[in-house]
Amino acid sequence: MAQAKKDLTFLEHLEELRWTLVRSAAAVVACTILAFVYKDFLFDTLILAPQRSDFITYRVFCHLALKFGLDQSFCADSTGFTLMNTTMGGQFMVHIMVSFSAGIIMAFPYVLWEAWRFVKPGLGGGEKFAVRGVVFFASLMFLLGVAFGYYVLAPMSIQFLGTYTVSAAVPNMVDLNSYIGTITSLTLWTGVVFELPIVVYFLARTGLVGPEFLRTYRRHAYVVILIIGAIITPPDITSQLLVSLPLMALYEASIVLAARTRRSMARAEAKQAAR
């Protein structure tokens, strides 16, 4: 930009923000349309795959269970339920909702880049250096979270809840909207949860959260993680650990990142005071 953003007027800032939002929305819409057009791949290859017993997650967990003599609940020939649509426009609305969710996931790196373009001119040299690579790492963590939700959390939830019955006389016939809601919410929200280290980094930079705070509430965080793992997985310790350990590792990584950020800030302040 020829003119530094800090020299712009308030209305000019608003105009830039408006165009940032417009470009971001356009990217989401374009990706949504792309996902809508490729309906067969979106549903048959991606969304409905965890409902089939030959899904890669079930095959891997079944292999591990057979190898180590563990619970073999993932080795079933079916996931125990049948999908159904109960409303006239249900499948069309599901198509739109899933396409929009896919559009958000695909456009996420570009939306982050647009946000970075908007705030970057107003940062000082030290601030720009401190947040270098933020778009790449934030995008990477989001996509890793989406992958973890899709390949681990969603299949475990579907396999457990789809096969759970209170009586053999009550078969599971799952509404399509319920199934889609489970898949999309787990993948999107897990992507958001995986942004925890990035959020902690910025909170540590502002002094709002430090490693001491995260260490103090480590036990509470672990209890919450274990409860979540127990709810969404089959009733065996192996499945619970497969879900809980990555989330615990994410929390520990946030503590390490907060500590490194605190030390880096302390060194910068010491250098500044020595001048």
C-alpha cells in the first residue's frame, strides 16, 4: 500500500474493512459453490464414508484391536444404523448446509490472509516479527483439527452412538440432519479447538494468560478432556486415550508456547532497558 494504514482516516479504515469482509465472503461463496457442484465426491466420498464399516478409521482400529487383543467393537460389519430423510426438502437443505461448511473449511486460509492484510500495516516492526508466519500456522492447526475431527472424533462418535441401543427391539434409524450435524460440528469445532496454541500465544503476548495460569488449571482441563473422550468414544480405555491424548498434547503445547513467549518478551524488555 502506498499509504500506511495508520495514516488513514476512520472512514477509510471502515472502507478497507468492508472490502476485506467482501473478499472473504466472496471466497467462502466461491468455495461453497464448488463444493455444491461436486456433490457426489462431497457426500459419497467424504460425508457418508464414516457411516460405512470399511472406513479407514474403523479398519485401522480393528487391526490394532486384533493385534493387541483389545476391544473389537470397531470390527463390526456395519455401523448399526440406517440413514433416512423425513422432510420433503431435507436432502436439498443438507446439501446446502454441507456445501457451506466445506466452503468455510476450504476458504479459511484465504480469510486468515485477508485479516492479516488488514491488520499488518498498523503493526510495528517488532510486532510484525513476533507474528510472522501466523497465517500459515493458524491455517495448519485448523486443518489438522478438521482432519482429527473427521478421522478420529466423528467415526468414534458415529460408531458408538450408531450401535448403542437400549433394547434389540428398537432399531436405530438416524435422521440425515442428525448425522450431518454430528459430522460437521465435530470437524469444524475441532478445527477451532486446534487453534488453542495460536490463541494462547496472542494472549501471552498481551499478558492476559501466562504459563502459570495454564499449569494451575491443567488438572481441570484434563478432567474436561477425559469426560469428553468418555462421552464420544466406545466404553474402553484405548478409544478414550486415542481421543484424549492429542487434546492433552495440544494443551501442553500451549503451556510451552506461553512460556517461550514470556521469556522472549522478557529478553526484549531487558534489551530495551539496557539501551
